[in-house]
Amino acid sequence: MLRRLSRQAGVTFVETLVSLGVLAVSLGGFAMVVISTQSAASDVREKDIMRAQAYKYMERLYALPFGVDADPAATTAQMAELFDDDGIVTAGLPITLKSLETPVDDEGWRFAITGFETDGVFEIEINSDLDGDGTFRGIRGTDTPTTGGLPVAGDGATIVTLESENDPQLMRVEIFWNGESLLRTYRAAPVEGT
């Protein structure tokens, strides 16, 4: 009987292999969770850094006067001075928001950024396509049109023309990072006499 008890007291080789297999699968799954969490945190950090830089660019654009349609188009040198991050916005050069206007449904002002934790391309679109759909037709869906009077909701498919779409006194300013929109705002020309 003593011999029998000593045989049953140990763990068999098969039981050890099964336990090691379960442990390996568990550790592998845990490692995948840690790696994906680190990757997601890195992506969020990158986006936060680029959004902070986009806010700096937006502040520079806010510092510019609105301008008029007759303003000459900005040059590449003016754009370089505007966004070179040295604290000088225009260096006395005549530049307005209207001089930075970009064609609708076309590339905006593009410039590459290097030296951050990540490299990429900023694009800045400035135009009177207020909904950013590449046309001046208006909005889609159940949005309320800005036609004055009582608000009437759309039917979900009909294009409702906006009176403000393609108005030269209103501009959409949108900043993209590697093709993804980070910031969008609207700016109106100042009211005369104010």
C-alpha cells in the first residue's frame, strides 16, 4: 500500500504539458493585449501632439485679417513664414485669409513636418465650401437649412441648398494631418462700420 500512495502523489508528464500549454496560451494572449494597448496609446499621443500643433496654426490664421476677394494669392514664401513656428506671423508681409483661399475640392496648402515624434503632412483648406463636401450645393440629410423662417428638417436624401454656401463673406478653415481632419472652424468677414 505504501508503494501505491507514492505513485499517486506526483504529477504526470501529460498533466505538466497541458498546464504549460495553458500557461503559454494565457501569456501569449496577455502579451497581445499589452502590445495593442501600447500601440493605441502611441496613436493617441501622436494625434494629441499633432492637434496641439494644429491649434498653433489655427491661432496664426486667426491673427490674419479677413481680407477681400481682390487680395493677391499668397506666395509659397509667405506660407513658409506664416507656418515656420518662429513666433513671427507675417513679418510685415501683406497676407490675409482671403489671400490663402484654396480652390474647392482641391488640395489645400500642404507642408511636411519633420522632427516631431512622427513625420507627416499638414494640409490647410480655406474656402467658402462650408460643409466641406467639395461642392457649393448645400447639405444633405436631416440637418436644418439656414434659409430663415421656421426650421424645416430635410428628408434624409434631398439636398437642401444653403444660402450661406459659396458666400465670399464666410470661410471654412480646416486643418488635416495625413489626410485626417483635426480642426475645423468658420470665419466671417467683419461687418462694415464696426
